[in-house]
Amino acid sequence: MSVTTLRYADTGAFSPLITAYLAQHESLAPFYHRFPALDTFAAQIEEKKAQYTPEARQRLVAALREQYATLPEVHEQVQANLDLLEKDTTFTITTGHQLNLLTGPLYFVYKIVTAVKLSRQLKEQYPQYDFVPLYWMATEDHDFAEINHLHLFGKKYEWNSAEQGGPVGRLKLDGLREELLDQLPADVPTAFHEAYHESATLADAMRRLTHSLFGQYGLVSLDADKPELKQALVPVLEREILEQASNKAVQAANTQLEAAGFKPQVYSRPLNLFFLTYAGKRERLEYDAAADCVQITVRNTNRCHTQEELLELARQHPEQFSPNVVLRPLYQELLLPNLCYIGGGAEVAYWFQLKQVFAENKVPYPVLLLRNSAQYIGKAIAGKLRKLGLTSTDIFRPLSDLKKQVGASLGQEEISLATQQQALAAVFKEVADLAQRLDPTLVRTVAAEQQKAATSLASLEKRLSKASEAKHETAYSQLAALKEKLMPEGQLQERIDNVLSILINNPQFIDQLLEAFDPLALEFTVLEEE
């Protein structure tokens, strides 16, 4: 396996905000706390150590042990990390993601591998501490359409029969087996089937699958949709209901971001909370502007509470509340002894809107790290690229540019009649000048004839170009197919393809990623089978 790296900006697939962050552009300095580098973690450790309480640690470990008790067997590396988390010298390196079926797009795997690798690097740098990679399961998310499918070998597999509207982690798996699992290729590893066949809910299945894939690396997965964990959220709920502090903080950050030339990633609401209804739905909390007094309604229901009633409910039953995208990161950092959050480009972008939210709640703001991204090129495709005279990094260039490069290597003439068009224009100018002297009424006739001639010449140029391309049509068709394979639908491979598209034929893939990735190098990785 050969490994090549290039700048994220050179892929053309990342936003100006992300490339500016990686370049440490001064305009973004107000929106993050510490830039990701090995030496910055010393101060981050001290800050989190001073804030994170023994009570919070005990609550976290108790919840994790209860959740892992549902597995038939816990890997020794995970068990060791659960034990380490009881110590005040242990911290987490966290990434989060939705409960996509069978892990969803490749970048889910890249996120977790980044967390595992960074945890190892930090242990080498700070041997007196321990670092546990943690996957925050987005079990409270209710956007079923985003997680009910996967793409494998060019085919889309979907699960449509589940009841929708509530937290996806609570979904029963009725219909999933027949509708999706039984349709998968026969060589899908057993662990992917067992995770869903032997679990009651989607959250249980995801924990089991991530444990199968990453348990040997010590990954710990957390489902925070639990009453005992929601107790930590009570002070945040009180501030949100009474002051709507998070919205004010985000709006101020948005103004600053826009002044710096960047567009905010997510929308903040007056109340950044959902309510988990008795019907199993997750509905937004909204102020009732028509009420004479302060009333808070639960959207899409007939429930309505005064501010005092909602406060009492938050204190007595915080498990009935669910933070939205603005407050979820704060909830995460309240629960965890976390130092660093690893996210994709869109995630890092919306975290930039939240620094003041953390400050007002007196919670340390973590180091923000863009997850590793990668392009995987199998042996067969690598061979085809070489035959076309292309390297593994050329694939990020536009198809039109690649066709020119391949054409040049095959000896194709570049067809252009620009010189002839210029000569034609010069001839007609002489004719137009003659018409102007002899009979000015003929000038328009000359111009019309010039346009007809120029159009005919342009048409000839296209026909000649097609004739030239036809000589190498096989090579161009192959090039287009390779481009689509490596960048499906014009996107990075990692945003479409499932890990099974590689893992089935290359069981060592995750180990290869761990070897290749260097999280703090902040470079895009290309892995090519030799």
C-alpha cells in the first residue's frame, strides 16, 4: 500500500472556511479555542482537569458499564478503557455521527480511525495520562431519511418500513432484515448481519457493530439518550427556558462570521430544544407569540406550558428534553472528560458558531480537529490509471483536463481553428471596407455572410474534434468510468461508498488506515494498492 498526501484545498472538495481554518487564517481565530497540535493539548488537559468533577466521571462510567453489559462479550481493550475512565488522569478524544445503516458512508470509519490514532499519539506525547477514543452515538437525531440507506457497489439499499419521527436510536428493527439485510451480497461479513439480527433497537445494533469493527482498538461508544445522563443537562435547560442564552450567543457569532466573509452553517432558534413526547416523537419547543403570558408549545401537538411549568418539568424529568444541533455539543462536553472533537467539514463549521455558548455555561471548549479524509484506490483501478498515464492524485482534477492529458499522452492532436477564424475575420474586414467605399448598404450583407462563414468553421472544428476523439474513444470511456468510480456523483468517494465496498476484498483496510493517517498533519490521504 502506497500512501500519498496532498493539501485539502488541492482536492477542490472542501469549503473556503475549512481551508482557511487549516491555514490558521487570523479572521477565524475568535471562533476556536486552541488549534490542533500536540503541544496545545497540555493546556487543554489542565483546563478540563480543573473543570470535570468526580461526580460527572462516576455518572459517565456507570452509564457506559450499563450499556456495555448488553453485549455478549466486551473486548479486553474496551474493558481496559472503561477501567481507565474511572481515573482523573484519563480523557476522551471524541467523534460523533448518526446511526447510519451498516456504518453508512466511508467517512464514518475515517472519523473513528482519526480518534483512535490521535489517542495513541497523545499517549506517546503525554505518557502520564490516558486517552480513550469515544464515539458519540447520535441516538436522539430524528431525521430517518438521512440514515435509512447505504450505497454498496453502485447500488442503493434502503429501509423504509420503520416508524419515523422519534429518536432513531429507539427504532425497533422490524422489517430491516427482510427489506435490506437479506438483499445484501453474500460475502458481507457475519458481524454486519449479527449486529442487526441480535439487537432490539438501532442504537443497540450500532453499538454492537462498532464494537465488532473497533473494539480491538479500544473504541468506546456512548448513547446519551438516558435519564441518568440527562441530569447533567438541567442547568442548561433552565438557562435555555429562562434566558434563551444560546440563541443570543449564536446570533452574535453569526454576525462576526459573516463580517469575516463566511456563511454560518446551522440555524439557531429562540429555543434550541426538542421535547420527547409520550407518543415517541421528537418535536420542537416554540414560544407561543399569540399568548398573553409566556407560553411554550410543543410543535405538532396540543401541548402548551407556561415558562414555570416547563422549568419544573425540566428539573423533574430532564430526560423528556433533547438538545438540538446548537446545544448537543454542550451536552456532550458536560458529560465527557473530553479534550478534542473530531468532525467533518460541516461539523467543524457549526462548532465555530458555539464558542460563546460554551463560555456562558463555563464549559471548556474542546480542540476542533477536521477528521482525516481519504481516497482509496484498489489495485485494479490503480493499474488502469497508470495505463492512462495518470497518478493517484490526478483524479481530483476536472474530467475535461484529464481528457486533454490522456489525449496528449496518446498522441491526439488538439484541434483548434482559432487561427483560421482570425484569418477569416481579416478577409471579411477587407471586404467590408470595400463595401463601405462602393455601396455602404452592402456592409450589413457582408457582416451576415461573415457570421455564416464563422459558424460553419466552428461547426467544422467540432466535427474534427469528435473525429480526433473517436480515435481514442475507448481510453476516454475508461477515464470517465474511473472518474465516476473514484468520485461517484462528482463527490469524494468517502461521502457515498460504504466501507464494505473495500473491506470485503481487503480485510486489513482499517489497520491500513491506522497506519496511514496522521490526524495532526491536516492533509488529505490517498491510499493506493500496489
